[in-house]
Amino acid sequence: MSESADGDAGLSSLRTIADYQFGAGAGEALFPPEESLTVKRTTSGRPQQVHAESGRLASFGTDGRFTLGLEGGRRLAAALPSPSYRVVVDDESEPFVRDGKNVFAKFVLEAGDEIRPGDEILVVHERGELLAVGRAELGARAIDEFESGMAVKVREGAPASD
């Protein structure tokens, strides 16, 4: 089952959840009111995935939180001030992260202060380009202090643009 965003009260509540999860303005950035979006729902009517023409924006988990698709990550990267909900890596990590490999703490240059374990985050290159989306395995302070351990479980890497 799917629906358009036109006049949909369901997308309004999804925007509110995104604002709560990622900060003010995230809901409008992910799900702009002027864009026609498709919301795929479970048989019980619960929102499951939100798609735009450009790709999957987010999935809505049974825990009431979003997991990001690459397109959703791009939208959040453009809307949220850096380094919010981001870990920053350099050239050494870039090809591995793009390939979907996890990010280890010793390779993180910077992490947003608000990051907690389990948060959905963006992995960006130090020049600002989105490399992947995934789930934080460590909080921001631990990412900064640890010399080993997985910092981000990468869900989807962004292929290099030629």
C-alpha cells in the first residue's frame, strides 16, 4: 500500500519524529511538503518506508526511529549543521566506507557531540561529501577517546561519482 504526500497527515507526524530524532528542521529536509513522496505501509497501516523519485529516504522501524537511506542521508547532510549526526573520516578510509565497510574509531577525525550508541548517523569525508549512512556503535566521547573498536556499523555506502 502506498500514498502520496499531498495533504497526508501521516507525513506530518513522520516529520515530527524526524525532528525529534535528528533535530529541528530534519523533518522538512527529509520529507518536504512540496514533494510527492511514497509511503509504503505494512498490512496493519504502520509506515514502513518513505521513498522519493531519487530513492529511499528512510525506513521507519518498529522501535519508532528512522533508519536512513542514502538519499535521506544526502538531505540531512545538506540541512543539518556540521558536525551534527556525522562522523568525519579522511582519504584513507574513504574507499572502504564507500564499499560499505564499517568505520573504526581510530580512523574518525571528528564526531558530532550529540551522537549516542544506536543513533542513525552520516559518515562524511573531511571535505563534506557523504560517504555512507549507518548506526553509531559508540557515543561521541568514546569515538574520540578509543583507539580501537567499531564506531559506525555502515548500512549503505555511497558509490564514488565519476
